[in-house]
Amino acid sequence: MSRLEVTEKIITAKVMRGLKWADVAARVGLSKEWVTAACLGQMSVTAAQAGVIAEFFDLSETDQRWLMAVPYKGALPTVVPTDPLIYRFHELISVYGTTFKELIHEEFGDGIMSAIDFKMDLKREPDAAGDRVNIQMSGKFLPYKTF
């Protein structure tokens, strides 16, 4: 048994039962973005959260323990993603990454945007020319320190 196998169980149950991530998140009591990341193996959850997720997806006690284990974050099967949607984010960073970096440094100084103290909201934005994906990200600025 591995964390990946638990993720596969969750995805299988989601597809077979026609479940929605927003419904899981509502039951857990956290954002759909964070709960989805946790269910896909990118976050560790508390025992209480693991219990709710396990009940939702009919997981075992062993599966719940894997949900609570600290995962290997950012693991993709290839260095350059091959999934078209994920690749577009890779492309976005390739094209606009230096712009993000330059503008963040200009506004905040030398440092980084945290992916630990981080929030995200993803929603559909209706548009006459075709609906748009609106992703709002907010990460704490962490300045580099001198020592």
C-alpha cells in the first residue's frame, strides 16, 4: 500500500459515484482547492479530516493513515508535464515566470511568495466569447534575510 494507491482509490470512487470535490470540501470544512490537493496526495490531513475523507470515499483505516502522512509534494511523472492542462501552467511559468519575479521584487523587494502560507480560489468566469478560468492565488511574501 502507498499514498499513490490511496489517491487512485479516491479518484476511482469519485468517478464511479459522480462525486464533486466541492462536496468533499464542504464536508471537511475547508476550501475545495486545498481538499482536492489533499485528496490527490499533495497535503497531509488531520485524523479528523482523514476520517471525513475516508467516510466520503469508503477508505480503510490504513488508507486514513496514508492521508495523514507527509507527502512528497510536487511529484509529477515527468520533468516537463505531458498532460495538456498541466503543461499550460508549465508554459505560463516559462513565459511569465520572469515577469512574476520582476514585479514581485519591484513591489516587495528580494524574497519569494510562499506556497506554504498560501490561498487559492478557482472559479468559472462567464464570458460571451467563451467562459474563462479565474484562478486567484495569494501567498505570504517572505523576504530574504541577511545574517
